[in-house]
Amino acid sequence: MKDIDWIAADWGTSNLRVWGLNRQCQVVAERSSDQGMAKLDRSGFEPALLALTNDWLPQNRQTPVVCCGMVGARQGWIEVPYRQVPCKPVGFDVGGGPETRDPRLRVFILSGVKQTGTAPDVMRGEETQIAGIISDDPQFAGVLCLPGTHTKWVRIDAGEIVRFRTFMTGELFDLLSAHSVLRHSLDGKGSDSVEFATSIEAMDAEAAQLASRLFSIRAQALVSELSPATAKARLSGLLIGAELAAAKDDWFDQALTIVGNGPQAELYAEGLRVLGQAPRIVDASHVTLIGLKWAYLQIAKEFP
Amino acid sequence: MKDIDWIAADWGTSNLRVWGLNRQCQVVAERSSDQGMAKLDRSGFEPALLALTNDWLPQNRQTPVVCCGMVGARQGWIEVPYRQVPCKPVGFDVGGGPETRDPRLRVFILSGVKQTGTAPDVMRGEETQIAGIISDDPQFAGVLCLPGTHTKWVRIDAGEIVRFRTFMTGELFDLLSAHSVLRHSLDGKGSDSVEFATSIEAMDAEAAQLASRLFSIRAQALVSELSPATAKARLSGLLIGAELAAAKDDWFDQALTIVGNGPQAELYAEGLRVLGQAPRIVDASHVTLIGLKWAYLQIAKEFP
């Protein structure tokens, strides 16, 4: 693996993904594991990184590893400070680097972004995706929706994050699916796009009814018929619909880009189409890697 | 224990509570355990009942045991059918009785109540509390709020349950406190009535923002200061506030009675006071027992 000049790492709550890049910043290798922040205590991060990259590291020099995500959180490898909005999405000025026992590693962790005042908020990882988008399109202005466990809505202008807002929609979906009384009704496969659209529209009309509508999933399964596919479509339609209703100021008549991949991003796009919008979707892994490259180029200037 | 003529049992998801009553329907003994429906498989119900009542049962006759609650649910001892609104809260016509191995037991399980149509809903246990209220005050008309894991709002008229609606507020509070990212911010004691009132008012103004406001608890704890007492007050204020906003048609300018006990009922009352209402609170255990007595008197007529 003598071509690997540096390593990019997307290290979130649930997963670790690494790319080995050559001097021209081309990807020559790629690996991933389930060793996310939530599974590791402070001493577990270096072994988890080495488990994926040991044979990529030459003996005679330090290999830079540029990381983004929850690896820099309070429960992460080291807590890296936040930069405050309005700000550019990635700057190395207040990032940090943990000491490593293996002398071949030189680890950099990118800082997150915070918002203080009357609407306190935080992000870790999404700022790197945003950097990737702005790196691709320096004139970008508009709103980004980044679906995830904690979905972010972010206003971008003049290359900066102006303000943002987080919804716990993904985590609510996971908790209700796994632990609540609704779990009895959700055990099965399939999807139901009509039910999803109906639920999106119901929340658009009266988002306040969320906690009551959620129980209807359980009740209808008990008193009449409700297939698991319809129950799941209703659960995600209600939760995403409540979020879209609450975030309407952010997307209505705006140029909206969804940053994501897989079924969750598609559900947000479908929900927005139900409400008459046509969002663009960009691939989250793609822009994460571009953002990490951008950060690396800044780091390389400071630490040649 | 020769005075015990029959047994009343409030058997919910988490707990079992039994009262031994004499021929004059006076309580002569009372016990409880944590052997709720959720901890038992089908064969576990009879032993759980005998563990509390074995020495109350004479050898020479069957002792009636009148049960209400989740013991009659699909995951309970036997599934007892629902009666459909509009209906009186308790009638023995479609209840049921499981076979027991111990010949000293004669078990009756009261049916729940369902609502079909466009707003499907179910209750099990609350109908017995409602029976207790109507038994005490046959002229009662108005709205009942029964806080719990699944809080019910019930419209009563002419001795009947007219319609009702369930909110998953209590379960959301438990899930978010125990399993979500917010748990890191809630570890501690105390309360904060100012923060609770502020959160109630915020949801009254814009209930749709719930999933976003919830994340502010985590974000504010990270970027500035948020005591666990304030975080908990905000969590319960947001969740109860969203429910009160959604249920406003049920309580605004209505005679409202809260059926509950302990801190949760008090929080609902406090939230309503913040919004300018003055609800009455009646003790849930008290009305459950009255409802079970009422059911027993009906049963005794049919099975002398």
C-alpha cells in the first residue's frame, strides 16, 4: 500500500469509514467497520482506527489521518471545540489532534459547528459535507436538508453556514420502532406510498396532532386491520411530515438540496414532492470525501 | 382472612394491585407487586395472582377476582374483546374469564373500550376509572384527562363514553429519558417550574416545533449551561405542552377533570394552569376501586 499518502475518515456515532488517498488525492483503498463512537471508550479509538488501516501505514513517516464526525464529541476520542455560526463550514483553526501510541499516525479531528443564543444547536460531521458542497460549487446559496438520526436544516450564503436547526426525527423513528408499543405493529416488510403521502398531508394540515396520530398505529392494528407495511409508512410519514411542516419556512419556494443516500433521503424527497417541491439530492458519502480533501489541503499548508 | 368475600385487581402493564373486600364491599386487605402484564407470559398470570392472594382464599368455595387493565390485552392472560363507543364504561356482557388450575379462583376480566372509524383508538383500565367517576356522580358530563404512559382524553355524556383520544406523551418521555441522546442532559434531581411554564407556552404558540425544540435540550447543554433540573422541566414541558395544544378543543372552556395521582397528574394540572385553566384532580386508585366494585355488583347479579 505504498501509494497511500494520507487517510480520510468519516467517524460517526455508528460507523467508521476510511479512505486511503494518494498524493494526487485519488482514492486507492476504502474500508469500513461498525466501530462508531457509541461503541468505543476513549482508549478504543486508536485500536479501531488501526484495525482498518494498519497495513496502509509505512514505517518511515507519519501518515495524516483527517477525521470528521462524532469522533470529536464529548463522548469521542477527544472533545474538539465548536466553531460558531456564521462561519465557513471547515477551518482547521480550532480542530484538534489526539496523541497516539503508534508513532506512524498523525490524527486531525475537524471541529463541529455551534449556534448559541435563543436557538442553541450543534453539528459534527455535517459541516464537512457542507464543505464538500461549497468546494464543488463556491457560489452555492440556499437551504440544505441533511437527513440522519438528527436531521439538520442549514441555510448557506456566501460560502458560510448562516444558521441551522436540528430535528430528532430519525432518533424518534428508531426509538418508536424498537422500544415502544408500536413495535408490535411494525414487524414485517414492504412499503405503502399512498399511506406515506396521506400521513405527510395530515401533518402538513395539523402537525400538533403528532403524539395522538402515532397512537392510531397501535389502535388501528388492534381494532381493525393494519399491515406492517402501512404501519411503517404511517410512522415515517407522520414523523417526517411533522418535521416538514415545522421546517416549512426553510424549504417553501427555496432552492433545496437534500444531502443523503439510501432510503431515508428518498423518504424526505418523496415527502417534499407530496407537498409540491422538487428537491435535488446529492450523495452524502461523495460530498463528505470532498470536504475531507478540502480540509486536508488546508491542513497540509499549515503542517507541511 | 375469613372476611374476604371477593378480590378486586388493577392489573396494568407494569404493576398488579389487589384489594380484598368483605361482604359489605369494604377493603380489609391490600397488596401489590411489580408483576405487570409486560413481565408475564400467558402461564405466568395465575402464579402472579396467587403470590399476592393465596392466603386470602378459603378452601371451601370459589372467590371471585374482578380484574381490569392490560391483563385483558392481546399480550395478557386472555384477550378480552373491546366494547365500542358510545357505551357505558363497564358492562359484563363481553368481558371474559380465564380458566384457572387452582379451583379456589374464579377470575373475571373486564373488557376494554374501542373506537373504530376515522379515529381508531383503544383503552384498557381507564374505562374502570371512568365507571368509578360515573358511579360517584351519575350526572357527570364533561371531559376527563387520564395521564399515563398513553394519556387519554375522554368525553363523557349521559353516563356514556362518547369519544376519546390517546396521546403517547408518557411513553415518549420515558423513551427520550432512557434511550435518546437527551439522556446525557437529564441525569440529576430537582425541578424548574419557570422552565416548565415557558415550554408549555412555547408549544401552545407553535406545537409543530416539538422535534426541533427537543434537540435544543442537548444542544444547549453542550454549548452553554443547562442544569439537569431545567432540562427535565423542558422535556416534560415540551411534551405535555404539545399534547395540551393538540387537545385544546377538549379542554378549552370545558369542565375538565384529571384522573391520576402523583407527579404526572400534577404536571398536567400545572400545564393547564399555565394556560389559564383550573382543572379538578381526582385520585386514580380511588376511582379504580369504585369502578371495580360497580363491576362486581353487576357480575354478582349474573353469577350469584
